[in-house]
Amino acid sequence: MQKSMASAIPRLLRQTNNDYLEKVKLYQWLAFAAVLAVTTLLWSLKEILIQLFAGVVLAIALCALVEQLRLRRPMPRLLALFITITFLIITLGVVLAIVVPPFTEEFQELLLQLPNAGKALWELAIGSIDKLSDFVYGDNPQGIWDQRLTANQFKFAIPDTPTITTGLTDGISKLLGLAGDLGNSFIQLIFILAVTLMITLQPDSYKEVTIKLVPSFYRRRARVILKRCGDALCNWMIGLIISSTCVALLAGISLSLLGVKLVVANALLAGLLNIIPNLGPVISTIFPISVALLDAPWKALAVLGLYIIIQNIESYVITPSVMQHQTKLLPGLTLTAQFIFTVIFGPLGLLLALPLAVVIGVLIKEIIITDLLDNQKAEDIRS
């Protein structure tokens, strides 16, 4: 009897162990399937998620203004929000009334001058090629490259009737597509503004809902991390407004000293495009260089040099001064984030690439480095 019981116990233990391993494998497969399903769902909702993030960014900025007002004048949150929004609308209306008319007029003239600038650049390039060819070969008739390039340029300048019909059909299709895109963009803007207002009215409630999605043992730490993400976004937005304003002022002063036309339009474009890191400053130089090229080639080179100086001042003087507490992002990581988020989320991802990178940088620093890697390193040292 004892021998049979002694032999049965190991078999029972082995069977229990096998059942436990099978359950663990089942749980692992279920967890993997759940992660895969959640990832697929989030990917299908990526456009809504980026719009939600845009609403959160705007809500953080609006909440900061509301809290500053309540610190100076104690009042209900709803009243402070109403005063803040009214002040922003009035300020925006005054700025638009002062700036938009000259900006619109100069920007239209700027667009009209771009083809002339392109033609001038084309002629300058052809003349340089002719001179270089004369210097190298010596027997190239003057203007031969001009004739060849011009012939190639206008080789297919006269389309036939089917080409005109096809072009007209394509133009109508593109126009309808543009109208649809504008309507879709308007709906997205309304959604973002609605999310902004709802979060601003009850920020603590939405914060608690987010924290409840975290395991209970990590909720206290999650509150700290969320606060640091909000502080990082606030610092980024304040620094961005200051740096963009400084870039616009410096660009306006520089273009005025050089005597370049359309100063208001070019300065405002420089400030607005400064919101897009890396790519924005490069695009902003195209317009003033085109205008300056129509006056004299040396002015175009002078504008390029001044814009390079302005961007260096913004990168190494203004931004470090106003963003001392911001999460430091390397230029290579910023450019990579722009590329990745633009591919995933489209144009809105390009605009929000930097705040997304700021938040991800805080999460990596606080969760992965501080909570996981540093704690693991400390446990290894103690052991």
C-alpha cells in the first residue's frame, strides 16, 4: 500500500506540473493574441488617436492659462475658462485685423513672383553653364546650352485635344478631392476643439480615468509621470512661441536692412514655419531668396546667409534660454521622429512630431530608464 502511494505521488506531481505548464502556455498565447488585437485596433484608429493627442496638447496649454488666471484672481473654473477663451478670441481677432490684410496682399504678390524668380534662376544657371563650357572647351558657341535646354523644356508645350480633355477631367477630379479634404479637415478641427474644451473643463476627471487604466501598484507613480509629461509640453509650447516670435522679428529686421520686398509676408512665414523643426526653416528660406533673386543675385546669397545665422541664433541662444527645463532631444532623433510620425499619421503627425517626441522622451526616461533599468541595476548591485 505504501509503495503504491509512493509511486502515485510523483505521477500526480508530474501531471499537475504538466497541467500547470499547459495553462501557462495557454495564458501566454491568450496574452499575445490580446496584444495583437489591441495593436491592430490602435493602428486602425491612428487618425483619431493623433487628433486626440492634438486636443490634449491644446488642452494643456489652455489649462495652464486658466490656472494662471485662477492663481491671480480666485474664481470658479468655468468662469476662468470663459474669460480665457474670450481674451484669446479678442487677441486673435485684433492680430488678424492688423496683420492679415498686409500679409494677404504681400503673400499673393509673393506667389506671383515665384515663377519670375524661377525663370531668373533658370537663366542664371544656363548662363553659368555657358561660361563654364566656354572655359573648358573653348569652341562652344555662346548660348548653345540655352537653345538646347529651352528646346527640351518646351518640347511638349503644345498638347493635343485628348490631352487637354484628360487634363480638364483630372483638374475637376483634383478640385473635388480638394473640397473633400477641406471638409474632412474642418470636421477634424471641430473634433480637436471639442476634445480640448471637454478636457479643459474637467482635467482631473480625465486624468483619473487615464490613471485607472494603470495597475493599482503603479498609479501613484503614474500621477507623477503624467504631471512631468504635462510640464514638458507646457515648457515646449512656451519656448516654441517665444522662439518663433524671435525668428519672425529677426527675419523682418534682416530683410528690411537688405531692402528685400514683401518683408511682412516673409517674416511671418519664417515664424510660422519655425513650428516645424528642421524642415520648416529650410522651406521658409525659399520665399525671401526668390524675391531677392529678382533684385540681384548677391541679395539672394545675403538672405541665405542671414537666415542661416538666424537659425543658429535660435538653436544655440534663444531655445536653450527659454527651454532650460525641457526634455533634451537630439537633432537626429527629432528628424527621425518627424519622418516616422509623418509616415504614420500624415501632415498632422508632422506638426505634432516634436510634442510626441517630448512625451515619448519623458515616458522612456521615467518608466524604462528610472523604474526598470536603474532599479534592476540597483538590485543587481545589492545582490
